[in-house]
Amino acid sequence: MHGFPKNLDLSAAIGQETTQFRIGPYDLQFSFGEVSFAVQSQVELWRNSPIIATWQSGEWPSAEFYKALCAAVTSVCIIDNERRLCIALNNGLELHILDNSDQYESLQIYVSGSMPYIV
């Protein structure tokens, strides 16, 4: 809705893996250790720059998302004027989570022991 906050600390996700994607009619949920995401906006899966899969609200994710399972997070960074979160994985994939709405919440990020980030 307003971009990712500058104080977003997702360091707890580094080295952690996701073992499942939870799919609802309007959200995609996944966790890396103590960091959980509930995304209602777009999620892209990248490999060496090209997008290989995309998930959007109301759609079933591509089978390509299986490649992101059991891969450890190597880095997390905010790009594109604070409207895109990039989660790099140790198998060369990147999950890009977009804040693509100016009116509505795009996602929630929960870090154990902290208040949730509402983006």
C-alpha cells in the first residue's frame, strides 16, 4: 500500500527454508523460519533475471514454485522504490513480492516476537 518500510528487519529468515506454500482463494502464505508472509498481491519467481512463474490473487500458483521449496534464504532486500521485496535463495531463485496497490494492503509479514508489518 505504501511500500516496504525502511526499518524492515527480516534477518531471521537468512539461512531458513520454506517447506510449504499455503494457498487461499486470495492469498499465498509461506514461512522462512520465524518469518511468515501472507501475500494478497503479486509474487514472482525469478531465475537469473527472467521471471519463470507468477502468482496473483485468485489464481493457482505455477508448479515452478515447487523449486523454491527447501531452498535456504541467502539475502533479503527492498528494490524498485520500496515497492518490491526480493528474497534470494541458495538455488539461484529469487522470490519477488510486490506492493502493487495504492488503496489496499498488499501483504502482511509476521516476525516472531514483533508486531506485524502491514504493507
